[in-house]
Amino acid sequence: MQKIRIVLALAASLLAARGAAAPDVVKLGNLKFAHYGAVSYMKEHCGKFGLEVQEIVFPKGIDIFPAIIRGEVDLAASAADAAVANRAGGGPVLVVAGFAKGGARMVIRPDLPIASVADLKGKRVGVARGGAQELLLLAELAKHGLTWSDQAGKADVQIRYLAFADLNQALLQKEVDAMCQSEPQSSQAINKGFGKELLKPYDTPLGEPVRVLVMTEKMYKDRPDVARRVLECFVDATRLFQNDPKLAESYVREKMFKGQISPDDYRDAMSNAAFTYDVTPEHIQVTTDLMVKYGVGKMSAPPKAADWVRLDLLAAAKQKLGVK
């Protein structure tokens, strides 16, 4: 009888230890934009999946990938073109999902007579390097037959490369005449009166840009159970934001932006963006082809989308959670 009690006690202890096992740590690289909210929410939500998501917020997307190389980031939210450029440079990343679409706007100074992209000839246009906005801007300029350079007087349009955080100030101070900016910053410029929408730049072969969730090859290959649960958490968090707009707004405004954006800023921003799960290899290939065409990323060996887009974990997570 005593032996049975000891065996039962040991079994109970093992079960308790297993139940109290420390969660698996996942380091997430992210950016501070409205449509990146569901990805950020993973750090609040993933405990139920046995994960501890540690979010690192970077000032711009191109800063995330060196951190991936150093092993400081396992998972990251990224513009597709930044991910393509990193992969082309030997970065060990895989596209495992899409997380947002849209989220960009071309904004002009309201005091200037600019009615179309063609009217940007002779003007200065601000944009952040290495984000979806840069590729969208170049595709629009090319569509309207305009040339561009970052040197004054060298082309039809002078491009000023600035950090996302500096673009609005540059437009306000009239250091640029227009900008291709992300959300909610573009909506803020319009709502504060120093910006006016020119267009949403989605009428080129790129269409609406899809931001992508990238995972290191190491996590995908060496930690498959963790990778599986990461995608399940991502799909579940995204579904929550899609189904509960009030939760999404509250989290983005209060937690991500600490009250620095108004309800109108958020709602206007999300009228020009959407949380999603999906991306296609075709969209990544079109992005890659346009980058080559316009010299973005200066890639010597552009990657083929089929070689590094891995959507199996996403498909399994959606099926398990009953998400279409």
C-alpha cells in the first residue's frame, strides 16, 4: 500500500510539474503601426498556447533583420519587400503568413496645386526606405512616366528618404511637398490639417501590399511544435481583432500608442487597412519582380517566392481553429 501511495504521489508530482512547465519563449520583432496591432497583441494572448511572446519594437523595418541574423528575433512583422531583400542577402527567414493589407497613403501639402501623381513633377516626396511605401511610391511614379532620384535636379521627382517618425514633421515644415506614408501617421496628417490625401496607391501591379509574418528557418525546422503554436496564436489573435473592433481599437490606441492617436485617427487608418491571415506566393513574386525592375534592395540574386514561402503552418492553424 505504501509503495502504491509513493507511485501515485510521484505520478501526481510529474503531472503537476508538466502542467507548471515554463512557457516557450518567442522573441517577436514588430513596428508601431495601427495595422500591426494583432501581431503585437500576441504577447497578451499567447499564454494560452504555452508561449511567452517577448515583443521588441523597432524604429523601422530594416532594423529587424540584422537582429534576426544575430539570433535576437525568432518571428517578425515585416513589409514584404523588406523580407524579400533580406532573403536575397542570405537572411534565414521564411514567410509563414500575411497579417495586414493596405495601410499606405500618398499625402500632399494642402497648399499646393497637386491633383494627380503626374503633378509631382518637380516636387520633393518623402518616404521611408525599405518599407512597402517605397515600392508603392516608385510603382506610382513609373506608372505616370516620372523619373526619380534622391539628388535634387537629377530627375523629375526628388525622393527624400526619412524615418517614418520624421515624415509627418517634414510635411508640416514644408521640407517635402508630398509623402508616401503608413497608417495611422498618414491619417493623423490629414486630420491635423497639414496633409491632404492624393490617393491610396493600390492601382499598380502590386495592388494592395500585404505585410508578412516571417519566421526564422531555425524555429521552423528545429522547434516545430513551438512554430505550430505560434501560428495558432497568431490566427486566434487576428480573429479576435477582426471580430471585436472595439478590442482592436482599445489595444492599438491605449497600449501601442499610449493615447497618442485619437479615435478618428485610428478609425481613418483602419478604413485604409485590414487585419488578415493570408498571403500568396504570387504576391511575394510580384513584389520581388517589381523590386528588381525599380532597383529596390539592389539584389544580385532575387529569391523565388516558391523557395521560401511556407504556408503549411498557417493552413493547419486555420483548419484547427475553424477559420476560413
